Amino acid sequence: MDSINVFANWLKDTPVATFVQESEWAFQALETVHVLALTLVFGTIAIVDLRLLGLASTDRPVTEVARDCLKWTWGSFAFSLLTGGLMFTSNAVKYLGAVPFRMKLLLLLLAGLNMLVFQLLTARGIADWDRDRPVPLNGKIAGALSLTLWIGIVTFGRWTGFAINPF
């Protein structure tokens, strides 16, 4: 844990962090882009998850829904990661000390693992159930878990903003 604290202390003193901290507009601009990007991330993931659960877009194959949505997800996730990282630099020590922030990171990790398991295991047999058969139980579980994790990510992300004062 000491190396993480050393890194956080070093990071908060970098020129980029100082700019984000001291600028009258940088943090707010980053936060705005972060929220907009995260909205698109969550929305596109929710569309795919709701399709897996059989609650939306049931007239379209899962692969088609995923193909149409996930390109937006990844682009938006990149913007969200970039802006979130820049906001993090402004007060790395406080962010790392905030339980809601650590919970958000944990849920992000779990969402990534859920996606990985889905891609490596469940999606292997997607040709059998993509169009004409219901999504198997493990696909529905992956969709429900993903949706739950992303609701948690958004919740803890918002809570982080209330838990620390970035300046």
C-alpha cells in the first residue's frame, strides 16, 4: 500500500494535476465530459444487457445489437477513462482514501471480469441462440450482473463526488 501512496503523492504534484487543481475551469470541463461519456457507456451497455435479458430488441440478434452498441461503448469508455484519470490526478491521495471511489474501481474490475467470462464462455455458443432461441441462463445472468454492476459504478461514482472535495 505504501507504493500506491507514494505514487498518489507523486501524481498529485505533476504539472497536469496542478493545472486541473488550480484552473478555474479544467476540473468542471473534465467532469462534464466524464459524465456525458459515462452516460453513453451505461446506456449502450444497458441496451445489450436488456437484450440478453429478453426485455428489449428481441426482434434483433444479440450479435447485431452488440455490434451496433459496443463500438459506441468503447469509444465513450475511452473518453470516460481519460477524463476520470485526469480528475483523479487533481487529488489522487483523497480519491484513493475515499471508500466510494474504491468501490467504484472494484465494481469496474468486476464488470470487466463479467464481460471477459461472457466473451470466453457464454458467447462461444452464441450461434446456437443468437436469433431463434432464447438467451441461455448464463447469458441472462451475465446481462443482469452487468446491469447491476454498472448501476453500482454510476452510484459510487456519483457518491465519490460528494465524499471528497476535489480542491
